[in-house]
Amino acid sequence: MHDWTIIHSILFVMSSAILSPEIIKQNNPGLSDFGVGTLMALSSQCLRCAKVPTECEICLELCPKDALAVGTTGRPHTTTDCIKCGACVGVCPLNALAGSSKTVQSINRLVLTASLRVEHLAITCERTSALLRLAKLTEHPKKAERALKLIDDAAASDHLLKIPCIGMLPAELWFSFLNEIGVSKLEELSVFLPSGQCATCPVNAKDSIEDQFSTAIGQAETWTGQTVGILTTSEELPQTRKANVRAYLVGDFEVDRRGAFTGFVKELKQSWEENAQVGNKALAEVQLQRERKASFERTRLSADIKNKIRPGKTPIITPVRYAFMEALGRNDAHAGEIVLRVSDTDNERCTLCGTCVDACPVHARCILDAEGKAPATAEDKPLSTADASVATNPLYCVACSACLQACPEGACGFSEVVASDFLFEELPEA
């Protein structure tokens, strides 16, 4: 019986008297305190909290339990109905929502660390293990226990990463993961989800979560030319091979004496070679970490962060945009094919009122003087398009559309930039 059959069975009996509500709650993310921890909305990045607020409702509409409410300040906050799935984290264009225990930054770091150590990495949601733990209490204890053992072994060897929900990962993070293929040890990336699990998950109450992460993964696959595999049973999970002479000798297969001796020697040799490589693997990881740190210097974002004098307010880099830039620095093979949207301004319509500047939650827009340098002001005289213009810093703009909604003249719009524009052709001199 495959894992998905076990899970369907456990979903059926969960409502019976076999499992008490307390047991179900303790083992079922989406109904308990599993997940991202306490969710918080950052006022500094939320569209609803900008100087010129935008009535954004993306997170409110997506929440499967309608557990997000708006306070007197306009900032969203969670209610007691929150199931800590983190789906809202993945859909917010400004990354204004974050969990106290699992964040997009921490997940990105875990994946990048694993990419140095394994050739095949799988990502799954916490509910997979939780449902199997429940199955141990019903009519499939042995099969569920074996599946959990395989899952735990894969996780312990960095081949499997558990996160609250696959839907909390935006396209930029999937790009960061897939972009490691061919650069680090990673050769394959997969999602481990037993068939039908998402359809019955509380996070999918609005039938949107599968579309959400499928769209994000599809975008990253388009950007990189790589694909994310799908695993549906624990037997398919990647594992670290362990040389085990005893298991070979006491196995239930029949071999002659010569075959047994040959197998014994082969296992000993492989075990010795794997142990001898431990030190070399550690040195290789250190070297790759150093190269990653140096590669970020290739990005214009790195240079901009070091620049202490910027026109206008200091812009805010969202965690997802930062991860995206880091990935470009590590591997620019796809940079010339990645097209991103950024806001721009129609100077013929613009009256330099500054409304779009105030509305931008990441301070990516500012009014520059005629030379395009110092911030322009209207303190001495009214500004005209001959004196100044509105500019957008594409390094920080995430195309949230706040400026489009705020501009009274309809002067704001979108243009496209190529990701290679975010990189230096050569490292700048120190």
C-alpha cells in the first residue's frame, strides 16, 4: 500500500471515535501550533501602512481560514483562527508577512546548505509526517512507521526539508533553489507530496493552494530551464547510501560463497571510501561558501548597499528580492533570459506631486534634480519637469502597483528589465 492510500484512509477515520480531537490537533499541522509560528505583518513594508496607503487585500483573500483582520492602523493581524500555514507569506508581494519560527530567509539558507551536500533534495510540508503519525494510531501502524522512518532518514541526511506549507515559497525562492543545479553538488530538486494530500488539507479550504505553488514553481522553471520533480511515496525519497556489511550477509537473498565474499569486500571498500571523503566534503563546502560570498559582489545590489549616499529615503530590500539577487550572483547563466517588471513614469503626464514616492512601501521611487543626482524639493519654487523627474530604482521595485493606484494623473506604469542588468560584467574595483 502506498503512502497516499494510507493518508486517504487516515483522513477518513480522523472523524471517528478512534482519534480524539486532542490527538488530531497535536499531530495535524493546519489544526495546531505546527507551522511558521506567530505570524506578524511588518508595517514598514505593508502596502496598507505606507504614507499613502493602498487597499491591498491579497493576503486577506487567500487566507484559508479568513484569519487575517485589519486593525485601526490598517495593518493586518492574525486572529485565533490562524492555522500558521504560512500561505500568506508566499503571496505577499512585499514579504510584509513573516513567521516567528519559519521565514523565507531561513528556508532559503537551509536549502542552500543542503545543496552543498546532496545531489537530490526533496521538499515536503510538515503535514505529511503528521498524517503518518496519526496513521500509526489506526489500522496501518507498520506501513506508516516504515514511511516515517524513510522520511526521518532522508531529513537527517539533508535529502529532505520539511516546511509548514509548499505554498509559502514564492517564485524567487524556487529560482534560488533551481539556480544551484550545476553550480553546487545539487543535481535534482523535487517536491514530496502524497497524491491527494493537498486536496484534503485545511490550507486548501479555498481550493487555491495548489495553484499558488504550481504557479510559483512554473515561473522558476521558466526562468532556469530546470524542472522540479514530484515524489508521491516515501520509497522514492533520496537517501544517503550506507555501506552495511551485516545487512548484506544476513539478507534474505541467496548467494554462493564466492558471491558472499565478493559482496563483503565491496561493502567494506565502499564504506572506507565514503568515510575517507568526509574531510574532503567539509573542505569543499567551506570553499563553496566563500565563493558564494564573493559572488554577491557581482550584483549591483551589493554595491548599492555599500553606498551610503542615496537620493531620497534609504530603499528597503525585501527578503525575497535579496535571495533572488544572491542567486543571480552565484549563477548568472539564466540572467539574460529573465524579464522582470518594474514601475516607470510617463513624464508628459507627471506633475511631480510626489504621491507615488510617498506610496512606495520600499522607497524605490524618488524625485531627482535635472542632473539626476540630488533629491529635488519644491520648498523654494514649484517643480517642473525641466527641474526634476521621478525615477525608480529597479533593484528594489517589486512591481506591487502601489504607485499606479496612488498616482492621480495616471502617470505611473510598468516597464521591463532584464535580470542581467542587475549584474556587473566585471567585479568593481574595491
